Amino acid sequence: MPRGIRALFRANTIPTIIALAVTVAAAFFADYQNRAYFEQGQRSAVLDHLSLVRARLEGKINADIHLVHGLVGTITVEPRMNQDRFSRLASHIFEQDNQLRNVAAAPDLVVRMVYPLAGNASVLGLDYNANAAQREAAMRAKDTGQMVLAGPVDLVQGGTGFIARFPVSYRDALGHSHFWGIVSAVIDAEALYTQAGLGDPESPFEIALSGRDGKGADGSVFFGDPAILKDDPVTATVALPSGSWLLAARPVGGWSTTPPNTWQLQLILAVGAALVLIPILLASRLSEERRRRVIEQRRREIELARLSRRLELALATSQVGVWEMNIVTGDLSWDDRMNEIYGLPTDGGSRDYTHWRNALHPDDLERAEREFKEAISSGSRYMSNYRVRTPAGEMRHIRAIGAVYQDPGSSPRIVGVNWDVTADAELSEALMRAKTQAEAKNFELETAKARIEHNALHDPLTGLPNRRYLDEILDMHARDDTQPRVEFSILHIDLDRFKQINDTLGHAAGDAMLIHAAEILKSSVRRDDFVARIGGDEFVILCIDRKASDELKRLSERIIEAMRQPVTYQGHECRFGVSIGIASGNGTVSPKQMLINADIALYRAKRRGRSRYEFFSEELQAEIVNTKRTADEILNGLESNAFVAHYQPQFDARTLEIVGLEALARWQHPTMGLLGPDRFMDIAEELNVVATLDKQILEQAIAQRTEWQKEGVAVPRISVNVSARRLADETLVDTLKALKIAPGTVSFELVESIYLDESDTMVSWTIDQIRELGIDIEIDDFGTGYASIVSLLQLKPNRLKIDRQLIMPITASVAQQGLVRSIVDIGASLGVEVVAEGVETLEHARILKEMGCDSLQGYAFARPMSGESVADFIHSERWRQTG
């Protein structure tokens, strides 16, 4: 093939053929897409219409059935309803917007009532058992107990309709369920179709409805043309209360395959093909000429690139940026290295004098511009050092060298180079800074040392010396043996009611109160006295050379009075007080021991009512030591089971039969013998071990009752005290379950303050769980607390025990008898048994019996006794001789 022909073929034919093939393929694809979009649009329109019809059908049917449900519910409670009652109820249904034709009731599957009666009287007497057309649906409703929707069916009254059959059952007086019959509601099929939009002659869609009797896709077509189901229709399921229908739809006349805009699309494609092919033919002819020119240009560029690489290599090796400026026009040319130095993009963009000027550091701007202008004006050699800031905020040190020159016939220019000498400049500056910093560091260390020492010895909130500072002062006095020991006194101060302020108003309020207290203390003492905050809300005053008790009393009273004054914080009036413990030294007591003595005196002040002061004494120390020893012995006694249960019987006030025993805690002390609660209970409460003590007594009582049963001794129940802490224990219920207590054999005695008139959710829940375990609840010491009748109703105890303080005076006081009689009457009216404690004489027993008291407990019949003595006491019946 000749070269010219080959070139022509290469330049023209191939691109044209490719363009033609692409154009034809695009035309076919566009036609395909157009048909697909058209079909998708048809199905989407049909689906929207079908969804509306489905929603209408479901809404109408569900609304009609909902109206009938109320009538069915009434028949359930009125199974003997007659036609008049039925008509009145049904008339309310037909006053609503619905498609119902009639409602019929068929007790025992025979229609006895119908509404409206006019036009439907022929339905009366219809027996579903004998009607083959309706028997299957009626029996299905009866057998399943569910509403059944059947149809469409031909109605006895004429026309077609859907029949909703509701099975009706009722319960007799014994609660047994009986099948009553069926209530049938007829929904007018034609009215339903019309209101759902199925019969619209103007609709562009054809719709078929299948699923007779709610059988869905398996049912037969009962509305529309069955052929619709075979023409790939759009379908939707109509959900019925029992079963479903299948809706199918298509456009009137079937699906169209030819979009209406086909010829317009074809015309557009033809015009587009022409617009694509003609330019390609013209461009192909020009491309050959351009190719020849490109080859020549590439050869020249390669040569120029070779020369440029040599120059760039030399400049890159030296890390020098080259610049040139037209002095007349101000045009500036920078190479890539210059752009890198100044932090600008290496995109070959144009630069001018302002790019250089704007980069100059403000402190070097005036000098750098002056040196540059002097070099241009004088034509001398240009040399300068200055700083620049890059757009990224980095500062660099630059060294610039340049010279002015002028080519023949051109404007004068200045050309030069820049070096980045930042590293050298920073090294020099670093050396200077290091020297300055070293000098400043020494000063900072001295300052920091003083600050750290102050912070270590002072409270950051109040500014007062802290516990560490106080210890150092006390150690200093203890170690100073060179001079006579200075006499001093210590006041240990604790804020009263500080925790309530902290809990209610927050820690900021608490801090404000601490600062206020510190100011009062500082203003109340002499300059030589030492005031410290040693932690929390505790302060210490070290009174140097002040020992007289009168002077210390006046100081304490002054502080207490000042602290008692209210303090306003953010609109709240805060009140708190102080308790003060005072200890003085005579030169023989160490400072640390004095601080301990002051703490002991403070403890006494707080126990005696707070907002007061107490002096340390030898007697106080002995008392504290004794209390500490007793506390240790109590803890040891709990570990060694030294606390034992003694039992005091409770008697029926009328028959004197034993109705129960109260388990009482006794301490079998190793040296002092058997001790009552008055010798250890207060200290046990301070140690928070009362709950542990209650647990041990309960376990002993349960084990003892088992022993009594083996000996043939019958004990109806045992009452055991339960503390508030024990009730708040989350593990209490699980512990009781593990003990497997027989219901009715144990009763828990609660003091009024544990629950009554309180709303403790945890305690309420625990008491409910205790009752479920079969454990009775009793109120102990009733009448000495603050219980109300409402709280008794809330707690609903099994028994309440009248405190001995109310029982003792009844033999001599008529008024006291009236008070006790009122409590007995309250218990009787609430169905709560009443137990009287402290029955010391037979006269007490007689009066309480006449009042109607249920049970008696006291020394008149029996004192508390050990578990081993109970069996002998019960067998002997000694109390009957007393009674």
C-alpha cells in the first residue's frame, strides 16, 4: 500500500470507524434505556394506585369490624339479650360511617336477632348447622374462637356481601366459659368496592381481586378480569383480620412496549451522530500536520532539557536560589529553590517585588529595603542579611548577594542568589539563649523551692498551716532541749453540721464555710498563737504560753459564739457550730500526747451535745480507755460467740397460754458474768455491729427451737429484734432464705424509727420480702416514737408492743389507762394484735386483760431465761400458779 494512502487511512478512517461504532452502540443503548424507563414508570404509576386501593380496603374493613366488636363485648356480659336490646345497641353502629348492611346474632348457631329488621326478617331462623353455604365458616369461627371473614357470598336478602362472624362466649357465676353463639356482620360488597375506588370507570388501570374467603393467592378471583393475573400484573396483599386478598393491576388494555417519544429520541440521536462524526473527520486531517511539528519541537526540548539539567545540578548542589528583577518594570523571576526558601509553591508562577517585601520580617523590613534600593541606585554589589516568614509561619534567616547589569537594547536588571542560613543563625541564637536560660533557671529554682515548701506546709483552701506544719511545730517543741520548755495549750476544733451544708448546697458552699471558719479563728487568737487546718472540717489552735483555764474558756466561748452566727451563701442562710476539745501541758506531757488528749476532749464535747467545749482530764481519759476496752471485748465476743440468746415468754391475756418467746441478747462476759443490753448496746451501736449481733441471736433462736422440738416442747413463735442497718443490708433476704425458716415460727421486732413515717424504698422492699418468707412483722416500743396511724396502715404489722413506760403507770393513773386503752382499740380496729411489755404485777395483768390486750410479757409471769431453762419452765407451768 502506498505511504500516502496508508497515512490517509491512519489519519481519517480509523477514528471515523470508531466514532461510528460508538454512535450506533449509543443509539441502541439509549433506545433500550428509554423503553426500560417507560416500563418502570408504568409499573410505578400502577403500584401507587394499587397501594391507595389496598389502604382503602383495609381501612374500611377494619373500621367496620371494629364497630361490631363493641356489640360482641356487650353480649358477652348480657348473654340473655333480646331483640329490643339488640336493636338499640346495633342502631348506634349504623349511625357511624360504614358499609354494613345488617348485623345478626345467632345464639346456638340459629339466627334469633337481626338489625335492621326491615328487609332482613327473612334471615331470622337461619340455622348455620343446616346451611351448607355458611356452615363451614360458622364452624371455623366457633372452633378457632377467632373472627372469620368470608365472602363474597350471595345474601339471603339479595345482593352480595362479606360476612364477618364473631364467636361469642360468656362466663357463668363459677367462672366457667360457655359458647354462646355467633354474631354476623354483613359488609355490602358493592359499597366497599365503590368507596375503595375499584369501580371507577375513568381509572386508567384495570384491577382484579382474588382470595375468596381470605385465602390470598390460593383463592379464586371474585372481582375484575381473571386475565389480569396472567399479564405480569403489579400485585399487593390486602391484610384482613383473618386471611388476606390479592390485588392485581395493569394499565387499561395491557402493557405498552413502545414509548411515545421514540421518534423524537431517534431524531436527536441522528443529529448527535452528525455533530460527532463531521468534526472527527476535520480533526483527523489536521492531526498529521500537528504530529510532524510536535516531533521537531520534542527534539529541541530534549536538547534544552539537557542544558537545564546541568545548570539545575549545579544550583541544587550549592543549595542556592537564583532570582532576577527588571529594575524598570519590577518583574521578578524566581527559580524553584527561591520558592522553596520563601515557602511558596514551586509552580513557576509569576513573582514581583511585593512577594519579597511581604515575606520580610517586620523588624528587618526597613533595613532590608534600604540596602536593596541603595544597591540599585549606586549599581554597586548587593549584600544583605535578613529574616523572612513563610506562609506556614516558619521564620528563616536569608543571606542575599546580587549585582546590577544591563544588556544592550534592554532595561537594566539586577540578578542575585539567596542562601538559607537559618541553621547557622539558630545555632548562634541557641548559644545566647542557653546562657540566658541558665542564669534564669537558678532564680526559678530558688523561687520554686520556696513555693513548694510553702505549699507543702499550708492548706491551699484557707491558707492556714496544715497537719504537716503542725507536726513540725510540735516536734520542734519536743526536740528543743537547750532552753526551758515553753508551756502551751491545744484546742482541737471540729465544725458541727458542716456535712449537712456540704451535702445540700455542694462542696463550693462547704469550702466557703471553711474559709469563713478559718477567718474567725485567725481573728480570735493572738499573734503568737498557731492556727492550723489538719483535715476536713478540723482545726487546731496552738496557744503559746497560755495555760490558764479561764483564759482558754473565754477564747473557746468567743469562738463558739462567732461560729454560731449565720453565714449567707448565694442567698442561703447557713448555720453551723463548733465543738472544742482543750488540753494543757505542764512540761511533762509530750506535744503529740497533748494533741491526742485534745482529741479525746473533743470526742466528749460532741457526745454531750455539740456546740460546746470540754477540758481533758484524767477521769475522761480513764472513761475513754474503758470504752475502748469494752469495744475491743465486744468485737472479740462477737468472734467467740460470747453473746447468747435469753428468752422471755409471752402469754395470752385471757388463757395464759404461752403464745411466743422474745429472744433477748445477753453478753456472757469472761470476767463480769452475764451482762444485759444496757452494758454494751450503746457501744455496739457506735461500732456498727448491732446488725451482726442481731444475726447471731436469730441463728441461735432458730437452732434452739429445733432443740425444743426434739424435746417435745412446742413454742408457737420466737420474736427477734432487727436493727435498721440489718434491714438495709441487701443480702438479708438471701441469708434468711438460706436459713429455711418455717412460716409463722419467727417474728421480727422493728422499732418505730426504722420505718414508720419514712419512705425508704430499700426498707419497704426488704419488709415485703420478709413477709413473703412467712416471717411476721412487729412494732417494738410502740408509743415512745413518732409513728402515725397512716404509717401503721402502710406497714400493716402483725403485732405492736406497747412500751413498758406506758404500761407501768396504769395501776395508779386513770389518764394513763385511757391512753393505753386507746392504743389497744387502735390495734383492734386495724386487726393488729397488741402485746403489753413491762407487766410487773398481777394488777397490771388484770387491767390489761379488761382493756382487751391480746398478749402479756413481764416479770409478773417470767423473767428472761436461757434456752436450756425454757423447756423446764414450760413443763412446770409455774406461771399458772402465779396467775
